[in-house]
Amino acid sequence: MHDLSVGILGTGMFLPPDLLTNHDLEKMVDTSDEWIVRRTGMKQRHILKEGIPSYTMGVEAAKLAIEDAGLTPMDIDLIIVTTEAPDFLSPSMACLIQRDIGAKNAAAFDMNAACTGFVYAVVAAKQFIKTGYYRYVLIVSNEGLSRITDYKNRNTCILFGDAAGAVVLGEVPGEYGIKESILYSYGDLGHNLTIPCCYISEEDKERRPSGMYRSVWQDGSEVFTFAVRAMTDSTKKVLEMAGKTPQDIDMIIPHQANIRIINGAAKRLKIDDDKVMAILDKTGNISSASIPVAVDIASREGRLKNGDSLVMVAFGGGLTCGAIYFIWGKNQRH
Ligand code: UT7
């Protein structure tokens, strides 16, 4: 195993221009702007126009991340796409993006760990780079969630938006990059959040009275309880592995599912509000794209300085969760 450190070399994102506001949702289901803001912290979501394939968002995010890394598409060795709403099961989203950006030297595959997808993909990509098998890995978290949202179900339709976030990973000097990571899965809790695909059970049909079977259904309060505990425990664990405490870190970049989940975890960890990166008021829940989009915004706004320590932490369907302890060091390509 090469003794090298793996870090983020470049970031990019794409948010489709059309917005779905809380006031728009008031006209669609029995809800109110006041309820949505108070219970979730969300105000608007970006929605991709009908008729446009979702992977096109990932193409734009990928191009920006590669440019930001100072590379060209021909330099990319592997593309991993995380998604809960692929345009096709085959070809993979990763192959569609590989084709459109002209990454002719890259292998490509999709990966599904739901909202935890980005964290899983970073840990997977790190192994390929650390062993020397690949030099540059592009991760694209591509989530066209409006395509699997039932806009007749007020429990879910207020939550989700569309977006893609991308990063390029490669070798960085030893003081930067991924220091520790931890991944968990809890398949026994998977029934709390489902998106049927090629098999629809009677139970899944009953839970979707509108007849939109390929849509998200969740037991919101079960997932909520799991989420606060999972985010708190994974953050504590990954920091403990690094010999750090929550008070040592400069920023936490959590999955953006609900501001009450984020604040609940931050409070338990005794992390100050100004160290928490929250974007969900403008994006809603964009599943695995939450973290890379938040990282791109923090990076471009200059909120991340080289040497800053951060935790990226997510939970989601599966159920899954995971966390990464990371030292920011962009433009430090080895
Ligand atoms: O990315 C991972 C995926 N998912 C999540 O992270 C979701 C985690 N869960 C949550 O964020 C929250 O559970 C929700 C935002 C989904 C729901 O918030 P809550 O505070 O847990 O509400 P609740 O489900 O306990 O419902 C409270 C009430 C219910 O009415 P009754 O039964 O008390 O009369 C709901 O029917 O609020 C009602 N309600 C709504 N009212 C207005 C549910 N959705 C809405 C709505 N507008 N959109």
C-alpha cells in the first residue's frame, strides 16, 4: 500500500434554474410555508425541467470539478456516480456522463447508498487511489429527485429537490486529505424508507395511494430519530479514531435532510452553529448531492481554507450512514 494521502482536488455543482417554492407547494397539497419552514427549514428547491435527462446535471457539475482541479476529462481514470434516481438502470449514469464529458480513459459505474452515497463513494475512491490502481477519480452525485417524488403526498413532496455535485479526488501532500472514515449499514431498518423499482410489493402499493409506485415513501419520524443518532454517533466515532473531539473541527458538512436533524446533532456534539454548513433552505433535500454541493459552495465562497479540519457526515436509505474526517487542502495536487 502506498503511503499517500487522498484529497479533493476540485469541486463543481449544477442546480437547475427552475424553482419550486413553499408557496408553490401550498397550491399543490394541504400545507403552508409556515409549517415547512418550522418543521424542515426549507424554503425552495431547484427542479429540472421535464423532458431533460437527469444525468445532464452531472455532466455540468463534472466539467466544473475537472476544470477546478486543473485537469482535463482525459486525465480521469474512474467515474463513480451516486444516485437514487437513475435515468436508466443500464447504461449507468456514470457511462452517460463519461460519454458526454469525453473521459475516454475512464472506467465508470454507479453506486447506491442513498443519501449516504457521496460518503461511501469517497471512501471507495480513496482505496483505488491509495493502492495506486487509479490516479484521478471523479465522483458525481446526481440526484433528480423530482422524478421519484409524488406531488400528491405532502409528507414527502415538500422535502426533495434536484441537483448534482461533483469532486475530483487524487493524491495530496500528507498533511491534507482524508484522515479517517467510517461506514455503516442497517438493512434491518431499510423498510422505513423505500423507492420501489423492478418489484412492487402489495405493502408498497398501499403506501402509495396515488398510484405513483416508483416514488419515495418514508416513515418520517422513524427516519428522523435514526438520523439524529446516526449523525451524532458517526461524527463522534470518526473523530475518536482521529484522536480529535467535535470542538477541534472547523466545519461540519452534514447531509441536508432537515434543519432540525442538523441542529439536533450539532447540539448533541456541542458544535457551534457557525461551524455548521447548511444550504437546505435553498436546495431542499438533494440526497447524496447534499454534501458535494455544500462543499462546492463553501469552497467557492472562501469559507474553507487550506488546513481547515472538517467532518462530512450523512445518513439515508438502506438504512445507511457514514462520516469522514478530512483536512481541506485544495490546489495541492501532488
Ligand atoms: O434524506 C433522508 C430522508 N428523510 C429524512 O431525513 C426525513 C426525516 N424526517 C423528517 O424530516 C420529518 O419527520 C418530516 C419533515 C418528514 C415530518 O416532520 P415531523 O415534525 O416529523 O411531522 P410528523 O410526521 O410528526 O407530522 C406531524 C403532523 C401530522 O399531522 P397529525 O397527524 O399530527 O394531524 C402530519 O400529517 O404534520 C402533518 N404534516 C403536514 N402538515 C402540513 C405532514 N406533512 C405536512 C405538510 N404540511 N407538508
